[in-house]
Amino acid sequence: MFALHILGTSGSRPTATRSVSGNYLMTPHGGLVIDCGEGFQERLVRQDLRLKRSKTGKRAKASKVRAILLTHCHLDHCWGLIPFLHTMNLDGRTEPLTIIAPGAPDGSDSKPDFNDLFGAWREMIEDEYSRGRMGYEVNWVLIPIEDELPIESPFQPLEDLHLTAIPTKHGVVSVAWMISSNKRPERRLMVSGDTSRGVTSFKSDSIGGELDVLIHEATYSSETHELAEVWGHSTAEDAAEAAAVMGAKLLGMLHLSSRISDPSVLEEEARRHHNQSFVCEDGDIIEVSWGGEISVSRREGDAWTGLSIG
């Protein structure tokens, strides 16, 4: 039912083995991109080519993308957007595309914000479209974030699936994205974006039920929890505690600081609170079936093998 391709696991800047934020979610009714940091399109192309060579039947095609969901306006989460739109145009896309992001409410002086970025990006893309240089229309949807309560997206791009923005705590307007099925039994997946601990709505009763999968940032270890508090990020323990209170069956951690040389330290810390926890690697695929079975596959060269968690 869900196949989440983890295409960026580094926090703030790329490293030799980890790229900045970006995820591709394939569903029976099309694809969603969740965050789109620098170089996202290249990572998506490489993932799809490797899948094609693996002959598993899985793919990660840009042509299947129906909408792009952004968690916040920091560039490591959105700077790959415009190049990605441009390449889809060169590839002959004609189907409209919707981009959904959180924005400050009217009258707010919150800076920086997608209100500003969307204005500049929209002007550029619409100019290209009006000149006949853009083969598809881009719809820009800003969701005003006024409090800490979950918000239904005003635009629902995929049949039988529901998108919900959950305000988080990161110093700028930011949200987690929850993707849930309308079909029973309901399946739920959430990507946290960047956030510190203590998000009001990170509770199962606030989001309407327990999660199958939580993808949560874990920028720091508990040894540097002071930095997490200063910069609006989370530790592995924070992520695991969030997974526990939301009833997540599986926790995948990402957005690691370049200071983290041994990811197993984060896994050890997280598993004190949530046994089914692991640190994501670029290229991981997390699948959730309609029946609720969850599997994780890790890439080795052009092949993926099952990963045992816990």
C-alpha cells in the first residue's frame, strides 16, 4: 500500500554518505514527495534506476508524483524544488502538480516563511507557463498555521488517502505530515520534519489513532540534548518517546547531525523507549501493506535486502 523511499537522512548539510532531506512515497494512486532538499531530483533518479536494475518490480518515478508536501522553509528541506519542477517540464510533464506547505497566518511577522518563498517561486513559474515554456500548471497551496492543532489539507490529491498537517516546534512555521488511508483498517504514516520535543498534537488521541510508521528527526544524541533545545531539534530519545505516545509500530530516525559518527548510539538510546526503532540510511524503503505488515529494505549496490529491527 505505502512504499516510502528515504532519500535524505542528513541534517542541515550533506555528508559523504548522507544527503539532505527528501522522501518519496508511492501509493496505489500515485506518488507524493515529502520535502525536497538540494539535489533531490538526482537522488530520485538514482533510486529509480537502481530499482529498475534490481528487477524487483518496485519503482520511484518522478512522473508519478501528484503533489509535493513541504514541512518548513529551511533550505535543506526545499532548495531542490525549483530544479525538480524544471526537470519534470523538460521530461514532458503535462499533468498539473500541487505544492502544499505551511505558512504564517495573515498579519504575522514570522520570518522566514513560505509566504515569501512561494511568492517569488510562483511568479517565476507562472511567467514560464504564460510564455508557453512550462508544459504543466503548478498549484501553490499555503496552509495558515495559527495554533498547535492538526489541520486537514484543503487539497487532497490522492484518492482514498488523507493528508493532515500537524504543527511542530522548530523556530519557524513548521509541520509534520500524516498520510492516512480512508480504507479500513486505516493505515497511518507520519514524517515529522524538523522539530523539538513536546509537540502538543504528537499523541494518538490528537491524531485520531495510532501510527504504523513514524519517521522522526533525531539530529542529536542525549549527550548533546542542550543543542537540540537551542536549535529546535530532537534527540533519539525524544523521537522514541514521540513514537511511544503515538503508538507507532515502527520508528525510523533521520536528519542526523554530522557530529554523529556511530548511528548505533542513537538506536541504543531510542530502544530504551521504543524497541522497534532504527536509524534510516539513504535509499531505505519502508513498506506498509493494507493488512498492516511493515517491512524495511536496505540497499546494497543495486539490490535491496530485508532489515531486521530491534
